[in-house]
Amino acid sequence: MKDSPLLNITVPVFNRPELTKQTLEAVRKNTLVPYSLTVVDNGSDRETQKILVEMKKTKQIEHLFRLDKNYGVALAANIGWRLSDAPLYMKLDNDIVITSPQWASLLLKQMQLHGKDAVWGGDFYNQLDNKNTVRKREGFIGKSHQHISGGAIIISKGISDLIGYWSEDYGLYGCEDGDYGERLKEFSIDQFYFDHKPFMKHLGHDADVMEKQYNLKKKNIQDVYRFLWQTNKYLYENGHRTPNIPPQYVPTEFDGYMLKIGENVKYTEMRNALINFHHIATMHEEFTKPFIDGLNNFISVQNRTWKDATEYATKKYNKIKAILQ
């Protein structure tokens, strides 16, 4: 993207027009550091579309990408992330309202005090007070011994250059934040929760809207993929899967509003090998012949296809970046 802000704030959107509008207006009102605001619309209904287009026209949104359907949170969040070279990336859910103009300066100060790259996220489910997650709270932050949930999460470019982006393997509402946390652990990268209450409010839960309006149960969708997350966790912990995962999807065309999406055809074989091993791992004990054969096949396919899948995605994203210049 042609701007070069300190902070790239990306908001994935699927409907919830009023909450979305409040979220975006609050970013505008209360963010004082140099930033750009990117919105990726995951195929929302007309009411939400209308709000977003108007906000783009009035320059309240720097970048707006409209997808033809809901591809899931991970892809939407990745689009804004991959298309910006800002030093810091923030994924912000469209039901979180920033209430204080001090939020960015306070978090930047904590990053400076910490002195090295780490991941920072809001404790919207009281993780700071959960000893299983944060053993020792230090003021309004605490180091997590699990992973950081992705409602309002900040990640530096130094980390994404090493670890990569959200995994797109988990469907509409998956375990991409837990997956990312496991990859961070493999490089001993710290993960911190911050107390959101001084400067953010969590106004809604997309699970309620999804079930009421679209008959989709977010928990059921997540539960299906939680077993795949456990398989990936095993692969990460044992050094069998590279943390920097190629994306499942890539952008193919952009007309200034609609962003067309296609499959990363160079990743398909690797994903199929992953799913095959996942099915084997759920039915066979570790170190049995089927388990070892499935694992070896996945590793072999990954080693053979990772470079092509990564370069193919980079080329596709760079093509869209050039349009945005």
C-alpha cells in the first residue's frame, strides 16, 4: 500500500453494521499515532456494504476490500496484513470499540519497555485474572503461558517475517489464533495480554449474530477444527511443520473495490497431505506404521512444495500491492 504508517489496523467484517460502524469510528477518533485503517468485507449484506462504501468515500477508511462471500476470519485478516508493510499490524474485531486516545501510546510504551518483539492482545475474556493463562500479572499486562486470543492483537513485522501469517486451514471461525500461538512458542516469542478495560470495550459477540441470522453455530464450527489444531500442535512441537505456512487462498484481481479470491494451487497438495495425516492420527497411535507413513508423506510433500506455494502467494499479493501504489 502506498502509505507507510507505523500501525496497520485491519478489521475483518461480516455484517453487524452498527457495531462495525462504532468500531471504525472509534478507531478514527481515538488513534493518534500514524496508522492506516483497512477493512476487509467478507461478503456482508447490503446494509453493511453501504456503510463501508460511504466511510471509504469520506476517507474514514484508507483501504476497503470487498470479497464475494465469507471466506473466514483468517483470510480477511491476512489480506490487510499481507498488503501492508507497516512495522506493526493490528487485527481488530468489528465489535471492539476503542474508548481512549491513550491506548496506542500506552501499548507502544510497554513494547519499548519489554525491549524485544512480542505479541500483545486484549484480555476480553478476563485472561489476566486466570492463573492457568497468566501466572503473574504486572500492572495492566501479563505474560501468557498459552496463546493470545485475536480480538485486538498487535504483531510486529519482524515476527510475521519469521512466523508468517494466520493459518487459513481452519474454516470460517477456526483456531487460527491458537495455531499462531503455538508457532510463536516454537521460537520462544513472548505473548502478553493487556487489560483492555482502560481503553476498549467489547460490545458484542459474533457467535450470537451468526446463530440468530445465519443459523451458523460458531462453537460447532470451531469444534470441528479443534482436532485439526491438535494435529498441527503435534507437528509444530515436534518440528515436523514449518511455522511459516503458505496461505490456502490468494487474491487474483482487484478493481478498486471487489477483490477476487482463488485457491493457492501450489498449496493444495500440502493441505491434502495434512488432512490425510490428520485422519490417520485420529485413528492410529503414535509410532504405529500407518501413523509414521502418514507423517513421512506429509513431511515429504511439505519439503517439496513449500517454496513454490510460498512464492506463488507472494507473487499474487505483490500484483495487488502494485495496483495500490
